[in-house]
Amino acid sequence: MNDHILLPEGSIEKQTTTLNLGPTHPATHGVFQNILELDGERIMKSTSTVGYIHRAFEKIAERRPLYQITPLTDRLNYCSSPINNMGWHLTCEKLLGVKTPKRVDYLRVIIMELARIADHLICNSIVGVDSGAYSGFLYLMQYRELIYEIYEEVCGSRLTTTIGRIGGFERNFSAAAFEKLEKFLREYPKTLKEFEKLFTRNRIFMERTIGCGPISAERALNYGFTGPNLRAAGVDYDVRVHTPYSSYEDFDFVVPVGTTGDCYDRFLVRNEEMWQSLSIIEQAYQKVQEFKGAEAEVFHADAPAYYLPEKKDVYTKMEALIYHFKIVMGETEIPEGEVYSCVEGANGELGFYLISDGGRTPYRLHFRRPCFIYYQAFEELVKGGMLSDAVITMSSLNLIAGEMDA
């Protein structure tokens, strides 16, 4: 489709082209539509459309008891679904007044940081693919598989994990889970260094990413950016430091910050965050090993009204049978209240705003999805750039389709 731009009298009329970048494009996941107005290959204007994946998650959740909402959160950022699960459980625990033991906190930190690494390695390796380099993707993807194997040992699932429960985990970590974790901590740093050598000082990669899709700290804050995309613009906001949860205050780590907010800085910030996550996991694993005897068997809080009892107790104890029936049938009343709880998701601040009127399901529930907020800025980030830059900018923002519409 061609359009005509009216120029001052005496000038030559200039012709532009309208192009649909998505939704049926590999880089747009089949759900993002961007109507681009092009002057040759330069983007003069972009109009984004959101809504191709609307699933009404928030309204579905308002008809479900709390524990049945966990599988819905998996489908938000499915590249790091355990963080979504933990974020939701922390929200419920805040409303219910449930206090988790330290060992549970540390186990959660291990899983959440593994999920962060899994998410970042996907994002950065795909940025490499979109800049024309496929090898980095192959280097890292085998370790996402190892992370998924750890999930499998903990909960039996891989991608959409529904990992954990309100109050803790459904079972204690097995010896095999810790063995796979040790293997990951032993092998991944070497591979990550090789990945960095392929890209960080690669002239072609630098020319493709430096100055591509930049955003200032002020504009990023005005849009509501959080997470790596905000930190790449020079703002050191991290929920784990600003509002610690799951005992993150017990760990030493650095919040990496960029300066320009372009694709290259976003790449560097995510790479450094993977190193920091490895450090946090090692610290948490050491803390878990310090628990001995009965303490080493603790994997959930004492919250019988909201945490399913063990099967052997259900078969032999009336009280456990009653709790089991009430939880499974969704007949547990939740207290009245209004809470907002957030975690540092792989893409930024993932928040849950929950209002309860004292019934068995939420009265109102809203998910704060960071990717939905980033996408609003896409039009501004690509304007004036090349068509090829639009794809790599979208990749470096790490726009996950599941968070586009809830």
C-alpha cells in the first residue's frame, strides 16, 4: 500500500509504503501487529496493535479459589513461569498472613534465579539470531534444557511449571534436583563466557545494536519501565533491593546499570544479571545446606487451611481430610483485604493487585505485566530507524506474548 506525503509547493512529492510487521511474522510471535510507514527502509511512523492474544485471565481468576489461579500465572511470561508462580504465592501469603520458613525462602530464590537465567539466555541469544549470529543460541539453549530438568525434578513440569504452593513447595527437593543444580553451577559459567566472547566485542554485533532503539531514563520512567530495560537506561531500580521479599536481603549481589538504554546496553545488562543470578544461587545453595536434621526437611509453612496435607494424613486423620476437602473444593474463605505485592520478574516488576471481600475467590485481581508496558514505547523506539532495527529492538525489549494481554 502506497501513501503520498504532501510537501511544500515546488517540492517533489514523496511516496511512502505501509507495511504490516506482524502479526504473522516470526519475530512477532503471531500476536503483535505493527503498521509501519516506510520511506524506503526507514521507519517514519509505527502504529502498534495489542489484543490478538486476549484470554481474560483476570476475569477467569476472579471465579477461582486462590490456589487454582497459579496455573494462569504460568501463561504470562512463560519463559520464566516459576517467578510468576512465586509472585502469586507471595501475594496470597501477604493477604493470608502466612510466614514462610527461611529454608523455603532460599529454595524459592534458587528457583526464581534459575528462571531469570533461563529468560535472559533466551532473550540475549535471540538478539544474536536477529542480528545474524546463530551460534550463541546453540551454545546457550542446552543449559535452558538443564534448568528445565531441575524444574522437572522439583515439580514434574518444565515450561508452564505451576511450581510451588501457597506457603512453600509441594514436596522437598530431591537429591537429583540438587545434583543437577550443582552440574549447572559447574558448567554454565564457562559457556556464558564463551557466549560473551562471541558477541560483546564483536564489531558486526556492536554496529547492529549500539544506538539501536535507545530510550532515555526520563522517557523510560514516564512509560513505567522497570527491570533490565529500565536499568539499561541508567536507573538502578530492582524490586529485590528496593522491596526485598523471600529473604533477598540475605544475599550479596550487584544491580547492573547501563547508560544509553539501547539494544547493546540491554544486552549487556542481561548478561551481567545472569552472572549475578549465578552468584545468588550459589549463596542460596550454601544456606540451604546449612540446615540439618528436621530443619532440612522443611519445605512449606504451617498453614493447614491453605496448604494441602500429605496423602497419608488425609487417609488416616479426620482433620487433614477436612482441610483437603475444603481446599480442593474451593470452600476455604479468605480474609477481607486489599494488597499489592510484586517481585522482580525477568522482564521487570511483576505485580498482583488483589482485592478480597471475604468470599472464596478474589473480588478483583489485576496483573501488572511489564511487557505490556514496554510495548507502548515500541512506536517511539523504532521511529527514524531502519526496518531491520525494528526486529532487533523488539527482541532486546524481550516482549513476551503471554504478557501482552491478560
